[in-house]
Amino acid sequence: MKNTIRLFTLLFVLVSLFSCKEKVEQTNAPAVTEPEVAEPVLVSKVLTSEDQSALSPDKVITAFKEGNERYMNNDLTPRDLPVQVKNSTGGQYPQAVILSCIDSRVPVEHVFDQGIGDVFVARVAGNVSDEDILGSMEYACKVAGSKLVLVMGHEHCGAVKAAIDNVKMGNITALLSKIRPAVLQQSDYDGEKTSKNKEFVAKVVEGNVENTINEIRKNSPILKEMEDNGEIKIVGAVYDLDTGKVDFR
């Protein structure tokens, strides 16, 4: 009996010793630290008059192309929007005016990675122009100093499809009449000339962008003169809904 008690006592002592050793080893083990994640630096600066004056139309186009690459790569510039709001209260000096369709799948500022005060944006179904749009563009360029007029259509445009189908409905009819010329200009197209034909729709989208640019030059002597003098450029582009890429024309 005494031997049994001694045996259990010895086992208890040995177990206690090993437990203490493990605790000491755990205490002395180097601490595992999580890698530090750097906080993104938020951009709070907005365009100034000096920044705008240093720009050229080609520089703006390059900036837009680079911004579109960041957009497609999900790498948009982190911005401190509340601070940008405050910093822009003293004035605005946008680098461009963009005429886009109203399509909700085309977030214009995000597409080019632009922030508060960077661009003027005018939106209307089918990215067509009228006196109000032209007046806005003239203000943007002649008064506010923008260097670029960009007309941006997009893939699978509903307004273009409606124009192809010659839809008649309320005020939409008058709107679509501005797009119809781009449909009629495709008379030499050999394929199916319906809104179900993606290739045909794409051709009309491109033609409509070109027509809008021509209308701007024709109906705005102010913008035409500025372009002729090299102060601005009037260019077109088409946004790809599938990839997010903007193809400049």
C-alpha cells in the first residue's frame, strides 16, 4: 500500500514539473505579431486654378485613360470626401465636361477615377445635345476653363435600341429623333438592322457619338473656335458595360 502511494506521489510530482516547464517555455516564446496594414492616404486636394491652367487637352485625355485603368483594376484613388467638399467651396476648376447617357450602369466620375471638382457632367438619354447642353458646355470651357469636351456613349444603349425600333412615346419621341440619323446612316450595313443585333446596335452607338460631336461643332461657334485655337478638344468615347473599359475615338 505504501509503495502504491509513493508511486502516485512520484507521478504527480513528474506531471507537475512538466507542466511548469511548458508554461515557462510558453512564457519565453517570442510573441507573434500581426503584420501592420498601412492605412490608405486619403486625397483631400482639389483642382486649383493653377492646376487647371497647367493642363492641356491631351493631358486630360491621358489622365482619363489612366483613371479608367484604375477603375477596371478596382484601384480607385482613396479620397477624403468631406475635406474635398470644404476645399472646393471657394471655387471650381474642372478639367473637362463630359456628356454621357443617363444609364445607371455608367458611373461617370468613377469610370475615370475623378473626385469632387474634377469634372463637369451632363447626362441625357442617348448622350445627345441641345441648346441647354451646349450652353452648359460653353460655360464649362469658355467661363470655367475646362480643356476637354468628351461625348461618351455606351454599349447596349437603351435609347439607341429604342431609336432603332423607331419607338413613339410621349416626349421620348422627340428625344429619339436626335438619335435616328445614326440609325439611317447605317444603310449599307448588311446584317439584321434591329435592336436585337448587338453588332448593329454598336455601330449606331458609335455613329451617334460622332453625330453629337458634329452637332456640337456646328451649333456652338464658341466651342468650335476654342477647338480650332487649340484651347480645347472635342472627342468621343464608348464605355464597355462588360469590362468597364472606355474606348476613346
